[in-house]
Amino acid sequence: MRMQIAAANWKMNCTLDEAKQLLKELSSPAIKIKSQHRVIIAVPFPYLILAKEFFTGVPGYFVAAQNCYDKEAGAYTGEVSAAMIASCGITHVIIGHSERRSYFSETNAMLAEKVKLALKNHLTPIFCCGESLKVREENLQNAFIGRQIEESLFHLEPGQFPRIIIAYEPIWAIGTGKTATSEQAQEMHSFIRRTITEKYGSSVAEDITILYGGSVKGSNAAELFEKPDVDGGLVGGASLKAAEFKKIIESLKK
Ligand code: PGA
């Protein structure tokens, strides 16, 4: 179902004490959200269960992992499976963040496997896509994003597709302070919805939540989120400060 979502991506930040402090500030008191709103906090693996405890009984708040492996189980030292994440009571997992694609060479085909395994284990994938500055300068962003979505998501059955959340995160806007304009975000989100319409039909496409990510802050969130196809944000840097992230939660479409 289409939701308005403020999602935090802590990336590889926070020691245990810092994580506890930030979780405490976010959860007590937590910003009260409307029924069509969700807040999702993606924390590093060691803090998943702890984070879940902080939000137990807080309506509309969920915890996510930032990644899972593309194999079910076995001799893959250091990796974490979708089944393990789900067994900890976690409900969401980020898949295909551009940092994983570039530093860990994750391909569209690998991400298709991760999406399959996440769904098989009843996790909601937050599937990230996004183009580099070079691709945007050459005006090839639509073809590029279309391919990422097609190769990683279009193996899904029509009944499975609505279980996905998509995050459009232009790489040139991540951690750079250079946000896409709300018009650029709207343009791409509407293109993504059209691409989904062609494959699965408009009722499926209209039902998909599409987040924008890339230098979202308290000061620009409302302008981005008010665009019709922008259903909230995936937030890195600004999610590490409780007051700033709370402002972003409050900027979700009413
Ligand atoms: P940023 O990161 O908000 O720090 O730009 C967003 C993301 O990578 O998810």
C-alpha cells in the first residue's frame, strides 16, 4: 500500500552508546504520525534487536537492516542472510544502495536475488536506484534507472511487486549537500511510476511508495515531499541528529 515514509539510513555510524542515545531521542517521545505515515530506521546489524526494542509499542515505527546477502545460508563468512534478519523480528531491509553497488560491486542480477530472498522471508525491501553525475550530464538517467528497475525487480509476480518500496537516490546528491530539485525528483519518480505501469499496470504503480534520497534535510524535506510522486525520503546524514530527523518526519505529506 502506498505510504508516506521517513526512512533513516545510519550507514556505518554510531558506537553502541551513541546508537542508544540516538534511539532514545527518537523514541521518547516519538513524533506521533498519521495512519498513512511510517518511520523506518535502518541501523547497523549489531543494533537491530536493540533498535527494535526501542520502538516496540510505538505505532508506525519500524526497524530495517541496511543490506542482506544474496544467498540463503552457508559458508559465507561475515555475511548476514535475509532469514537471519527476519528471525530477529525485523521487517525491512535496504537493498542496492549505491554505496553497496560501487564499493561492493553489487550488480542488478545480485540485487534481484536479494529482493527474492527478502520477500521469501517476509521482509519489505527498500530497493535503491540512482544515476551518477556522468549519466545525468549525458541525459541518460531515465534509461539507466529503467534498466536498474527492470533487471532487479521485474522478475517479480504482479502480486509480489506491491510489497516493494523504491528509493530514488541520485548518486550525485548523496552526502554531497547537493539535493536534486523537487522538480528533478518529481520527474524521475513519475518516470519510475510510468515504467512500473508499463509492466504491471497503473493500479500497481499508483500503489508503490517511492522515496527520494540524497541530502534530504529538515530545511528541504517539505518542498520535496509535497511533490505528487514523492512519498517521503531515505535520509543519511540528517538522520543522525534526532531533532533534524524529527523535522523530516514532520514534513511528510499530510
Ligand atoms: P544523505 O544519504 O542523506 O547523507 O545524502 C542518503 C542515502 O545515502 O541514503
